[in-house]
Amino acid sequence: MRRALLFFSAAARTRGTRPRRTARTRRPAVRRRLLRSFFGPLTTESRRPRRRPPRAPHAPRAGFTGTSLHQLFAGRKVVLFALPGAFTGVCEKGHVPSFAKLVNDFKKKGVDEVACISINDPYCMDGWAAAMGTSGINFYADADETFTRAVEETRDCTADALGPGLRSNRYACVVEDGIVGACFVEAGPGDLAVSDGATLLGAL
């Protein structure tokens, strides 16, 4: 089933710049940041729960359902790949198809969901999912850039006619119960050398 959902996260946005990492680099730093920023609450059995004031739930926006990171990752094995934008060349002709043709193979490896995320509005992601006609992949809109900023993978793609505004770098990883395992990040958002479906499948 095709879906275009919004990420809602209470994590603070990170600031500052980091040196650009090259392709084929495993990302322990990404693993630590994700674990610290988002997934700590998943492994707090030994802690006493803190009392917190109740927060109002996020209201559905124009028919799209909000999904928290806890809902997406807790107790599940998820293949997550990110790309610069919907309806763009490398993303549509290379990146998404590389995962679409291997969905069944990922399922055999115990993967519960194959998810694609991009900095786009949910209408755009929903329309792209329908146009692609892809089955077995859920499309998520990081509409306010919260997730991409938190993992420090935003890129200025204005020179590539994808601006103005920030886009996501291209990467792929597997997240099991909130813990990032194999992770492959491209040197730039226009590359597709290490974040394809076959490379990630071979690392599982």
C-alpha cells in the first residue's frame, strides 16, 4: 500500500557543520546520533519513568497520517533509504527501483518495512508513489526537514535545480528496534554508488 506520511519528532534540531564524509564510509556517528536523539526511550526498561505533562496529539493534516519514529522503528526491522527529491532523475530511475525489485529479498531477511524518505510535502510524495506504481515501499515526507536536520544529512542542492531550500543527501541503512546497523552514505546527493538496494541487501 502506498502511503505518504509526515514524520513528527520531539528531537531537537542539530546545528553546526560537519566535514563531508566520502562514499563507502560506515557511519558510527550517525548510529550514535540516532540512538541518542531518537531511540533512547526504546531501551529504558531499567529506568524509572519520568512524569511528564500530557501532550496534545498531532492532528492529521489534510488526510495524511502522522507517524512517529517510535511507531516506525520500535520492535521492528526497517530498511530506510533517503533521497534528494521526488520526480527527480536518479531517484526515480535508479534509487527507488533498486529497492523495489528486492522487496521480497528484504522480507526474507526479516525486514518488516522498506521505507523511503525525502524532504518533500506529503502531497508530492503521495503523487510520486502513485506515479511510480511501486509496491512494497512506503514513502514518507520529511516535510519540515526535522529528521534530515537531526541526522545532519541536509544538502543545498540549488545548483542542481532542486532549490531554493535544503534537500536530503542520499543514503541507505537498516534500523532494527531503533538501532542503526549497516549504513551507506553517498559523497553527494547526485551519486548512487553505495546506497542502492543490492549493496544494503548484501550487508544484511
